[in-house]
Amino acid sequence: MSIALTDIVLTYPDGDSTVTALDHVSLEARPGELHAIVGPSGSGKSSLLAVASTLIRPDSGSVRIDGTEAAELSPAERSRLRMNRVGIVFQQPNLVSSLTAAEQLLVTDHMRGRPVRSHRAAAERLLAVVGLDGKQHRRPAQLSGGERQRVNIARALTGDPRVLLVDEPTAALDHDRGARIMDLLAEITTEYRVATFVVTHDTEYLDRADTVSTMRDGRLTTTGGAPRPERSGAAV
Ligand SMILES: Nc1ncnc2c1ncn2[C@@H]1O[C@H](COP(=O)(O)OP(=O)(O)OP(=O)(O)O)[C@@H](O)[C@H]1O
């Protein structure tokens, strides 16, 4: 199991009381599995991703990533686990406006302490994987919304993560671009054998998921999904 959340409870302080954002939530994903989480606004989806990424520590419950229990790590070790094992795709790409597509990936590598020079070719390969062949020299303003999201996804893959956490990847995109981004995430999940959680409002693209769960008032129910056929050798 690449990622397993077990019996997670998360509360936030709210004046004199608390809000229960996650109420005994369990979910998991194996390598090559795409697990979609849907649910209305305020149901706890972003909180779930924040806990899964180890950015927020839950009140109780277990987060295991690639066999490591996050609660047993020091803050520095947790940060290393996140950097080395988890790719995060935020809703807003948050690209640096002055950097080219390739440089966005190289900066991330640099922050991991890896030599940039040896990674330029790898960055260009990843951009080709997400369909941006020939556009590696473009800055964010020279890319469409869908293309910026593709850079965002490629950047999350730079560290060869075991787990990919994706927040509302289609929110700012029209139907065709949204569908292509979900196809890309499904293909990457299979090809790279990552365990992927995708949080989405969009119920339109759920056929790309192996498992679908619904969040409601902090509670999670697995509602559907079926294993996709193996796509060995599929172009991504
Ligand atoms: N920092 C916080 N402090 C207090 N309450 C919070 C905080 N963050 C979220 N909440 C509350 O926790 C609950 C879950 O919020 P969360 O952002 O996880 O939902 P969501 O499903 O991601 O919503 P959306 O789809 O609108 O982004 C909501 O009731 C929200 O108001």
C-alpha cells in the first residue's frame, strides 16, 4: 500500500468550540491506483489532502506513506518524507512568472538538493510526458490554463513520488481540457505506478478513477469505481 489513512479525526478550533473536519476517515491507494474523492464544499476534502500530505497532523489516526508511519517521524523527517515520496498538485498552479516551464521543474529539484545540470534532460522528458514537448522554454503567461496545469503535474512528478495528491485539477478548465487533464492523471498513475488521490467537485470524469469515495460532513463513504483495464505501454 503506498498510502493508507486509518481512522483519521481532525478538528479545527472555532471560537469556543471546534469544527470536526474529518470524522474517523479511512482511505488508501495502492501503486497504480487512482482514488477520486468527491463531495460538496466544506465537506473536508482539502483537509483530507492536507493530512495525507503530512502538512497537517490529525488529532488521531494513522497516516502511512510507503510503509512509514508519519506520526513517528520528527518534523524534519516528515518534511523529507513529503519531499521524497509525495507529489502535490495544488488547484492553482502557482508557477513563478519569470521562469520557463523547464525551470519550474528544475527549481523544485534544486530545493531537493539535486544538481540542476543533470536534471535538465529529465525535466524536458517529464514535460514531454505531460504533452508539452517543444514548450519547455515558455513562461506561464505564454501557456494556456490547461498547459499551466500540465506543468504543475510534471513538477509534482519531479521527485519520482510514490504518492500523488491532486486538488481540484479541473476547476479552472473547460470540459475538453478538464477531460484531458483527468485522462493524463489516470495515465500517469498507471505508467508511474503512483498511488493517486484526486479531490474534485466534478462528477463528470469519475470513470477515470479505480475507486470513488464521497465526503459529506467530514465522513467518507466509498461509493463506486472499478479497476481500470491495464494500459501497459499506453502513451502519456
Ligand atoms: N483553518 C480552519 N479553521 C477552522 N475551520 C476550518 C479551517 N479549515 C477548514 N475549516 C472547516 O473545516 C471543514 C472542512 O473544510 P475543507 O476546506 O476541508 O472542505 P472542502 O471540502 O475542501 O471545501 P471546498 O470544496 O469548498 O474547498 C469546513 O467546515 C471548514 O469551514
